[in-house]
Amino acid sequence: MAGFDMKQISRNDKGVLGAGIVALIFSFIPHYYGGSVNVGGFHYSAGVSAWHSYAFIGMLLILIATVIAAIAVSGAAQLPKLPLGLNLAIAAVAGLGTLLVLIRGLTAGSGGGPGYSYGLQWSGYIVILAGVVEVVFAVLNARAAGEKLAWDASAMSRPAAQPAPTPYAPQAGAPVPPAAEAPSYPPNDAGTTV
């Protein structure tokens, strides 16, 4: 891209993009979850990447957050207006993805015994850590940009702009209702009317 300078990218944007790329690279290594056997000099290990079960959805969300951040930084396309700030949206998407990857890694089970073990492995820990780092940098970026959360007291204290009510104008020739009379009240015990 002509005129694109890496020095113009903020530290927080570099953190979001770098962490997202690291998460994606390590998600393809088949040591996200697996097991190993060591018996009598025989060693065997097997594993799967982070792109299985519902961790697949989590990895897709991390990928989407990274792509949105890359588009925003490069200015390659105009992103739509969102009800919350762009960086907070990136943090939310990456956070949900990281949570799904973490939950899948922890609920898949782990254990071991003499000569065998199974559970979350080293690339899984790197993917989860990179996802957390991506969320942290996106939140820092949102704070630096002054993005407010919907439930932030300073964002809610501003009155919403209300359109001025338009008076009812009857059409020409339409019947006009009679004016309402003021209700009359009976006198109270003291003899005065209310």
C-alpha cells in the first residue's frame, strides 16, 4: 500500500495486531490439546490444534477481531458506525473468542498417571495468553481514544437530544372539538371549594 508507514501505528494497535497474529500462528500447531505415553523407552504423543470443537468458533472470533483491527489501522475500507467504540468492539469479540478457547481447553479434561498424561498443551497456553494480550491492548486503545462504555456514568449523564414536538395542525375544513370546560367540585367540609 503506497504511503503506509508502520511508524504511524500506535503501540496499542501493534499490540492488538501482534497478539492476534501470534494466536493465529500457534492455533495451527497440533499441541493445543493432546496426550503422551512413555512406557519402557517407548514414547508416543498426539494432539490437536485449536481449530476443533467449539474452540473453532473462538479462533474465528479472534481472527475476526484481528482482521477488523487491521482494516481500521490500514484504512483500507470504511467500517460501519457501531453503538460502541470500534476498539471496544474488537476487545469484546477477541475476549469472547479467548473465553471459548479457554473453556474448551479446560473442559476437555486432563490427567495422567505412571507413563501417560493428557490435557491442555503448550500451544494452547500460548493461544490463550495471546488472546488475553489482544484484549488488553484493545481496551488500552479504547481508553486512549476516549471511547465510553454504554453504562459509563459520564456517558449516561449527557441528556439525549430530543426532537421538538410538532404542534397538531388540523386540516382545513376539519371539525374542531369543543373546548373542554373546567370541572366543578363540590364544597368541602370547611365550605370552600377546591
